[in-house]
Amino acid sequence: MATTFDSGKHLQNVREVFPDEVDDSVLIGYLKGSGLSIVQSTIVFARYRGMAMTEAKEIVVESVAWREDAAFHSTFHDVIESVASAESEVAE
């Protein structure tokens, strides 16, 4: 059963925890430490900073908190794509 992600609830929580300006790395680390996924962290980060998702994604993915996870997922994604591509060629 899928659960709905309430970005507004998390955004409000971040605003309560950090009522003043906070460094990106601290904020992103807090989001990850709160159990948010990289996608959820990016959504809340983008809303908190008032920036586009593409810009927020780049900052979150390159952050210390998510760098290793993002590298793993990128490698995994590349492997899946190459396997899918190879299977597609065999099927033809």
C-alpha cells in the first residue's frame, strides 16, 4: 500500500526547525536524517529555497549527504539501461 508524501508537512517542519537561514548542507542532511528519500528531500528543498526542481536536484544530488547514494543509483540506472538495451537488440 503506497503512502502519500505530504511535502507541505515536511516544509512546515523544516521552517520550524530552521526559522532562520540555514546552510544547504545542513538542511539537506536534516532532510535525509528525517527519513526522506532523495526525491522527497529534493521536493522539500526546492520549495524551501523557492527554486526550480532541476536546480534543487543538482544541489541535493551533489550534497555530502546524498553524494554516495546518488552515485550508486546512477551506476545502477546505467546498468539497467544497458541490460534493457542489450535485451532489446537480442529480441530484434
